[in-house]
Amino acid sequence: MKSVSIVIPNWNGADLLKTYLPSVLQAQKKYGGEVEVLVVDDASTDDSLKLLRDDFPGINTVVHPHNRGFGHACWSGAQAAGHSVLIILNSDVRVEPDFIDPLVQCLADSSVFAASPLIFNGGGQLSNVTISMPYFKRGKIRYRSFVPQLLLGHNAKLPNPWLTLFPIGAAFAVDRARFIELQGFDELFDPFYYEDTDLGFRAWRRGWKCIVVPESRVTHHHASTIGRSFNQYRVSAIRKRNRLLYLWKNLTTTKLLRQQLLYQLLRVCYRPFCLDWIVLVATLLAIPGFHAAMQRRRQEQKCVVHSEDKIFEIINSANQANRQAIEDQAASDGPEQN
């Protein structure tokens, strides 16, 4: 069995580590292969390091002298990791004891870049963005709704793995060598948001898949440290800014990029008349990063195996075929007999 390094970025999350690390250690014991657990502390000012020393002495740590953000913490963890498979986990994620093996098995397929577990919220509900089925409309990459229940409880034999545009950053497994090859999360998206979306898109562009593995399950309690340190308006502005940078970088097709710029200009002109200033603010915040996004776009254009349209087609057609197989199986089974 492949050896695994579990990388957990942490910033002032002593309470989260105390609550959720025990589930990770339980999974570590249950997995048949070697597993190291590595916490990257991003210059915490709480009792995180003391907690790790006193209560979790077997866990390896990397300590940043200054706060550098989620992406940099993951990169430090990837560089320090000693094994070929990385599992990146948020500090507010509780994992099931057997969540590791299904992810690792899927990474044995050389076409797979990242494998994501099913991610439930604290109320036990499966997120409807677990699978991202993308399409392009009015200058944005959008996502069709996907019934989460289709991932649960069916007995149909599926023609394809469940495909998604990107792994959700809270929990996913990735081949370490490929993560290093892509240089991890792009610092263009500091301090947070869209770094995982960008990573998945870059992988697909190179012909690698991002998949969802229903046999592996975790619960994300969304006790984010972002909300503790940034007000909601700033968080929203950063999210919208980073969405623009993500689009400018990843729409390598000239036609799609032109559409995006045109629609964004229209939004900037009319949204303030609706007393919605956040679009203008986010655009102004994004403009200083436009040149860097264009530079990265040119680099990505050299790596195109699949165009945007082709990526979208592969993901959507595979998942629709799975959905049809489930519906056909349900129809052939007929109503349950009392």
C-alpha cells in the first residue's frame, strides 16, 4: 500500500486541532500502510504549538515564523512530506476511520490527479458542490446543480468515476509529485479562496482528472479561522476579486476571455445603480493582479491538452452517463414490494 502524508494547515486553531485531530489519528491507525500526520502552523498566536507538544507528541510540525496563508502552508507541508501521496485537510474536518484507503486506491490510476471524499456539513448533509459540473455563461464559469443523493445508496454499476472540475480544498488526496510539478496553490489567490478551483483546472488542462470517491467520507464543520480575522464584506470582496483572477488566468480560449472582460465591464457599469458596490470594489482590487494573471495564462496556454470546452464536455458527459445508469437501474428494480 502507498505511504501517505496528511498535511493539516493551522492558524490559531488550537480548539479545532483538539477536537478533530483524534479522528485523523484513528484513521492513521486503521490504514494498512504508513501514514505521517504533519501540521503546518502558520504563525499561530494561540496555544496551538503547546497543544501539539503536550497532547499530540507523535505529530510532525512545520512552523512558519510569519503568517503566510493557506496556500503557502500547504506548500510547506508538501515539501516537508515524506510520502508519495498527500492528503490535505482543513483543521475543522472530522474524518471517518476508513477514509484514506479509497482515495489512495483511486490515485493508482495514472490519469487521476486528485481524489476527493464526500464532504458533509455539520448537519449531516452532503454539499451540492461536492461535484462541480461546469459551463460558461455571461462571462463566468458556472455550475449545474447535481443531486447529492445520487452519490449515496445506489446499487447501479457506473460507467465512469464521478468527475469534478476541482477538489474542494478542505479535504482531498493528490499525487505529491504532480502537486509539486504544478507548484501547489498559486499565490495569486492569497490570502484565500479559488486556489483549489484553479489547481483543479490546471490539472484538467494537462489531461489529468479530478474525481470524487463516495466510499471515502469526511465532515467539514466550517469553523473557519477566516471569519475570526476578516469581516464579512472583506471576505466577500476577496472572493469576488479572486474569481476574476481565476477567470483571467484560466480562460485560455481568446473568445471566452473577451466575453468575460465585456460582461465584467457591463457589471461594473450597472451594478452600482442597483446600490451593489461589491462588484466595482472587487474589480478594482483585481486590476493590480491582471498582468500577473495574463502571464500565468500564457504559461497555461503552453500546457493545453484539453480546452475549456473539452474539459466541460468530459466532466458533464461522464456524470450524466452515471446519472442515467442509476436511473435505469432504479427503473429496472421497480417499486419495492411490501
